[in-house]
Amino acid sequence: EINTVQTVSCLNPTAGSFFIDKRLQRSYCTFSVQLPATEILEYVFSSILTAHFDSFSPDVQKTGMKIVKASIDLQKIVADNFMPTAIKFHYVFNL
């Protein structure tokens, strides 16, 4: 006898099989989470980096926001150029 079972799973909508059996699908609830806006990412990561850089010299502290913006720009370029496919399903880049 099996009681109190919880299952969490994830599907990539751009790669692999798109068929999910209806009997299995009825047991799931679908949530879609989008990547936050650039302003939100900048706020979150600059808060973390600013707190980390507090013990460094002012010159180093000034570079925090530049590092955050460069990281977000680089992530966007990589995500736009390396699109996931069925063969290269691991090409999913996030911060």
C-alpha cells in the first residue's frame, strides 16, 4: 500500500518528447516562471555584491554595478545565441 506520495517534475517545452499521457497529466498542476526583468536582476545581484564588497576599498566597491550589468548582458547574449535544441537540451542559461 502506498500513501501520501508527492512528485515534482519538470519538462523542457523546446526539447524532447512533447507527449504526456492524459492519465499522468491530470495529476499535475502547471506553473510557469518567467525570468525577472533586467531591473529586478540588477537590484538583486547589486544588493548581494554591494554587501560582499563592503569590506573592500572604495575603488573595488565602485565596480560592483559594472560587474552586475556586464554579467546580465553576457547572460542575455549567451542565451540568445545558444538556443536549446533536442540534441543540445543543456543549452539553458540562467543567472
